[in-house]
Amino acid sequence: MNSKNVGRNDPCPCGSGKKYKQCCQHATTSQSDAALKRLLGNVPELFAKALKLQEANELEQAEKLYQMILTAAPKHADTLYQLGLLMIKIGRFQESLALLQKATKFEPSATNYCALSRAFQALQQKEDALAASSKLLNSILATRLHIT
């Protein structure tokens, strides 16, 4: 488990409800593996909480939860997408771009291409923004025409 993303007084990413310092901070590797398995089981619940926090504009807390999810499930496209949007909102465009590129790689949807285009635009990378927009349009057309 990556303790760099979790503060001592933050909720433990294992989902126990305890503070990190009272739970898994000093755990052995086998305990960390068990905590990671528990965290994997809590991904849908954690994602729902993070989304509510993001919608309530509690971005720092939402970011921490998204990071916890990515610790357990680094290819969770919805988390990559939402965290990418959060990064755009707070002006961390380079991080946003990296997250949205991963989200699009794992789930090449119209929604992800749209957000990716926004990240490129925020970084003034117009050609890349146009390329992402083109893929967005192709994705929409393929969906409407049922083409794969």
C-alpha cells in the first residue's frame, strides 16, 4: 500500500473506519495485502463517496478517496476520469492530462475523449485537442451507427 498518499490522521484505505495511524500505517506486508483486498471490495462504495464529495466541491477529500481507489485498482477508468476532471477544476492540467489519457486507454468512450480534449485545450495543445475531438466524434458516430 502506498502510504505517501494517505496522511496519518486520514481514514485508513483498508476501509476499517479507523485512522490510518491506528490501523495499517505500521502493518506488515501480509497485513497490507489483506488491507488492499478489503479496499478492492470497497471500491464501489469509495467511488460513490468520492463522487459526492466532488459534487459538493470538497475536492481535497475527493482527491484522497480517488487516490485510495487507484492504489487498489489503478485501471479503474471511472476514477481516472473523475480525478482527471477534478485536476482540471483545480488547475493541475498536466496531472489531469495523464489521468485522462489512462482513462481513455482503458475505456475509449466519447465521454473520456471529450475530457481529454478539454485537458489538451487547457494546456494550449490545440492539435492534440483536435485529435481527441476527432476521436470523440468518431466514437459518437460509431455508437449511433452501431459500428465497432
